[in-house]
Amino acid sequence: MRVGRWAGSLAACGALVALGGLAWRHWDEVDRWMSAAPALSTRSSAAVSARDLRMALKMYETEVGDLPPAGNAELVRCLSARSSNGDAPYLALDPRELSPDGEWTDPWGRPWIWERPAPGRWTLVSPGPNGRRDAEGGDDLVFGN
């Protein structure tokens, strides 16, 4: 019975050593994966912002009859206003999410691009981590209806 216990412990130690050796041999891949983790969590926080925006836009459109005009500053101005019940703004933005110019910023600190491509339609775009708008989408984040 005692030998069985030691055998299990030795097998577990052997597995840990093997995993350590595997990680050491493939450190570049492990490092690349770990460095991508902040970008993944950043994208997920952008998706949460987009979900909150969708709800705020529905409330705003129901009460006002239209969506905010194009432009980040207009979006912030309209959604920061108190709703008709006067309790709270349509979208409560954290001051840390605003640029010094008062524009709503994406998770990388760049202003979101708020567009109205057609009546009743909207698009919110972040140029993503690379900071530029890519023709094929690239790493851009695009939300809309």
C-alpha cells in the first residue's frame, strides 16, 4: 500500500517536471500567448461597453424619437443628459473613459468613432490596438445595428 502512494507522488512530480520542460522549450509561444491576454480582456471590456451603449441608445431613441447625431462629442452630450424620468443619464460614463476633450474613449484610450450611416442606423468603431482604421477590419472593433 505504501509503494502505491509513493508511485502516485512520483508520477505527479514527473508530470510537473515534464510540463516545466515543455513550457521552457516553447517559451516564445507561451510568452506570445500571455502577452495577448491583456488585449483579450480589453476586447471583452469593449464588448461590455457596447452592450451598455445599445441599452442606452434604445432608451434615448424611445424617449427622444431619434438617435444622437454623428460624432463622439454629440454622442457623449446626448447620452450624458438625464433621461425623462430625471433619475440618471442614459449612459453613465466613467470620467476615466473620457479624453481631455470630453470624448468617450475605447479601451486603448482613443476616441470611439460614432457614425450614423443611414436614418435609424448607427456604428461605433474603435480602431483597435493598432490605432488605425483597417480597410478589411483588421483588429478594429465594430458594433452597430
